[in-house]
Amino acid sequence: MDTFALLAHGLAGALQPINLLYALIGVTLGTAVGVLPGIGPALTVALLLPVTYQFDPTASLIMFAGIYYGGMYGGSTTSILLNTPGESASIVTALEGNKMARKGRGGPALATAAIGSFVAGLIATIGLAFISPWMVKFALSLGPADYFALMVLAFVTVSAAFGDSALRGLTALAIGLTLGLVGIDLQTGQARLTFGMPDLLDGIEVTTLAVALFAVGEALKVAAQPMAEDKIEPVKGSVWMNAQDWARSWKAWLRGTAIGFPIGAMPAGGAEIGTFLSYSTEKALTKHPEEFGHGAIEGVAGPEAANNASAAGTLVPLLTLGLPTSATAAIMLAGFQQFGLQPGPLLFANNATLVWSLIASLLVANLMLLVLNLPLVGLWVRLLAIPKPWLYAGILAFATLGTIGANPSPFELGMLLAFGLLGYGLRRYDYPIAPVVVGLILGPLAEQQLRRALAISQGDPSVLVHSPVAIILYLIAATALLLPAYLRLRGKGKVLSQLAAEED
Amino acid sequence: MSAPVVKAGGPDRAALVIGVLLGVLAAVIFWQTRAMPVTAQYARVGPTTAPYVLSGFLAVLAVGHVMAAFRHGVQEREADKVAPMLWIVGGLVAQMLLLKPLGFSIATGLLFACAAKAFGRGPLWLTVPLGIGLSLVVWLIFAGLLKLSLPAGPLESLIF
């Protein structure tokens, strides 16, 4: 069957009432958590894993994907109106978007973000549908050694390439990999790093780690900081864009999509980098350079499109290779595993209906999000007015609910607290969080591929660099590791961090 | 977070401590892996390979931290307030200890009140009952409707 037929078939699945309902729940939840500062899609999906344990896999995964897409929409609302990005991929949106809101142009800023997200989501999801079968063919030709190289590349890009310190990123990754070792070794039954504690034999729950790092760690960090009252910019005037706004936005949307999707689709890690690149592209190409820094609409339209396009792009390596390149994708991988599904080329063969329903439902979810975020934006703005004490008390209550639901034992809550303190420490000293989560989930898979490769070669390590694919992947990984270090040495590494920091 | 300001006078203590902790972690993994009773293997690669590699990786990172600590010097960081953190940690500990004996609602209600207190919202005699009430509603939805196994205590058995 060609892609169109598969997609049409998937659309029939996605339009079933039950799947539509779950998509709606997903996008609504996703928008809400995207809007709320302090919680994001990764945490929400992690919290829902234990709840959805007994649900239908297709419906649950559609809901998770809806949360992922929704989070990307919701984050922009917070950036524009509050100047506090709801999630990291919206940092750039705050640069121009908040300036627009202060000038009373919050409406058009929200509109160009929402429509741009829609355009990008639509194009990128169709891109996902067309690239996936091709990627599956490529993935089937890969051996264990190639997979291992691919995972090494993902490790490097997630942790080192685009953070401001490779040392800190790799340290976060190493912590995640260490936590991934805990428990019984699947191939030999050997218990590792359990320190004689039977509770650790099953390994460390992804839910517990993610919830602890994202919710508990964040709550501790926010509580520890001196409280600053955030100023919510009211949405004045029309949310509709005028002719000039449209004229200035549509090219930025397309350019943002063209930048964001490939970055997400290649295992290059994170949606942030696409937004930064799109921002600097728009800044270079604009006919109104004087407006940049004072509320240029292109500076909202481009990065928001890039943000959503790379979110959709991230699903390409996740679905076709089983390779998560962001924290949310890593948790979604755990969601697949919960239902006994392993993303990768075989998923497309064995669970074709599920995969194509999921992809088609993203198109539906995207349309729902446009409706939810344009006419109903006022509703979401009210979420921003929730006072911090109630917000974080609620987040902590639900965070522990998810952990207790997965495993109702005081030991699990003890781990939640311990990892929560770890999460606080990571934030306190500027270590990234995502590599820890990706390390925990991808680490054991990488080890499995490594051992499989070495078992085939009877222990000869040179098998790892025998195939041209593996060699190319290692070269890219080395570049991703060394190039930023080189740029940093030449004083250019500051560009990225400055972009985020130069706002008042 | 404010941009770190480099000052003269010794290494960055935080980076040094983190470096030492990473070194300890590397040593613990190495020692634990050494202690594994490994039976004869077909391949030379067994369950101990990855821990050894990771132990080495952590050791390199530890050295990297120590070097960075001396290269960058003392970094100024904003002081964090300890009291609110203690309220949150205390709430989590209380919930952990009381979950089994008193059930989900009371334990989580206490956590809720402690967390609100951490962000300066009180008084506890008001927020504790509020938290317990909300948690009971959550319990009814998730344990009652969604069949999630949340421990029941005296309060839950009173209703259910």
C-alpha cells in the first residue's frame, strides 16, 4: 500500500469516536500543562502512564501524542503573555512575543503563534507520514552495531551538542545511564547495583524518575527562589491578524517549518535549537530589522512554527527507529513499552493500524488545537492566574498520585524524594534534565544492541566500526561533540545562551 | 539564573564537590561490579561490561569537574532559601510515612498543606483539611472510577 492509502486507513481509525475523545482529552490536557509554568508534556505523560495501564493502547498513545502537540501550543501562550516560557522550546517566542503583548499586540502574537503552529504541525505530520516508510526501509538494513552507533549519536546530541556545557550535559547523561543499570540484567539475570534491596530488582521506574526530576525538583527550585510576582499582559484588542501581519507571517511559518522538521527528524535532540535557528534566520531576512527586539511578528511566527515542526519531527526517529531524542519522546517510548510495543521498523509491520491511526490522529489533534487555542485563548489565560502555592501544591499531590498509582509503596515515594532532590541539584547548578531521562530509557537498549553486536562477532570490538553507516554516525557524533566546544573556544558559544538571556 | 561571576580565590566549591561525588559513584559502581559472581561467559561481553565502561566514564567526568573547578574559580550563585525546601521535603516524608497507616487522602492532604506553606500560603489548620478534602475527591475519582490502587485508610473506608 502506498502512503496515501495507509494514511487514509489511519484516518478512518483516528476518526472513531473513542479515539477522537482521547485526542481531545490529550490536546486539552497538553495545552493546559503547556500554559502552566512548571509542568510540561513529559511530566504529564509520565503521570498518566500508570493511569492508562488498562486502557486501549491506540487510544492512550493518541492521547500522549495529543499532549505532546498541545504542550507546544500552550507554551507559546505563556511566553507571550507572561514572559516566562512554559516549556524550553518557547524561550525564543518570549523574546518578540512578550514585547508585542506589552505594546497591546498580544492578540496577533497569539494568533500568529497558533496559526503558525497549525501550519507547521500539518506540514510536519504529513512529512512524518511520507518519511517514515522510507526510514523503516533504512532501519531494516541496520545491524546491532549500527543501532548502537545511532544511540551513541542520540546520547551525544541530547546531552552535549546544544547545551552551554558539554561537561554538564554528559554528566547528566551518565547519571541517567547509571540509573538505567540498576536492576536485573535481562540477558543473564544478574542483579546489578541493587545493593541487596529487592525493591530495586525491577529497575528504576521511568515514571518515578521523570515525575521526581520534573515535578518535585522544579517545585523545590521555585520554592527556594525569592518570589517574584509575574505580570500577565492582558490580551487587548482583536486576536485576528491584519493583512500586514499575514503578509509578514506566512513566509516565516514556512521557513520555520523547513528548519524545525529536519532538526527534529534527525536525531539532533530537542526542539530548542530549531527555534533559535529560525529566530536568527528571520532576523537576518526581515524587511523590518528595526522592530526586532521590540515586537517583530516574524520573530514569533518563525520560531513557533519551528518548535511544532521539530516536535513532529521527533516522532520520526521515535517511531521508525525506537530512538527518543527528547524527554517527552523518551517517556512516550516508555508508554509504548508499557503496552508491550517496541517502536522501530517492526512496529510498522506488526502494528500498522496503530501506527497509522496515531499519525493520522496527529492531523486531527492539530486541527483541534487550532480551535482550542484561537477562539478559546482567554480560557487558558485564566490558568496563568492560579496562585503559585495552590499550583505547586496541586502539582506535588498529582505527582505523588502518579507514583503511588504505579507502585503503592513507601519505598517508591522515598525514591521520588531522593530523585526530587537530585532534580533540584541539577537545576541549582545548571545541569540539563532531559539527558537523565533519555539515559535511563535508552541506556539499557543501547547496552542490549552493543552486546548483541559483540555476541555476533564473538567479542571482537572492531565489529562496531565495520559498517559504513556506523562510521558515518560516529563521525557525526564526534562533530556534534567537538564543534560546539570549538565554537565555544572561539567565543561564539555564547550566541545561543545570550539569545535566551538578553531579555530583561 | 544569574550569569556566574568569576572571582579570585580558590576553586569552585560546588564543581569540586560534584566532581568528588561523581568519583565516589564511579568507585561504587566499579566495586559493586567486581563483587558480581559472574559465571563463565560465551562472549567476553557480559553483564559487567557496561558497568565498567560507565564507571570509567564517570571517573573521566569527575576529573573534568575538578579541572573545571580550578579553571573557572569561585562562581557566585544566588543563595537559595532553605525553609521552603524543608517544608516540601517534610511534606513528602510525612506522606511517605503516613501513606500505609493513614491512607492516601490524609497523607496527600498533609503534603498539599506543607507545599502550600512552602510557597507562603497558610494557615495549616485551614490548608490541611482543604488538602485532605481535595485528596479524598482525587481518591474517589482515581481509585473508585479508574481502579488505580491507592492505599485506603480510615477516612476512605468510612466512605467506601
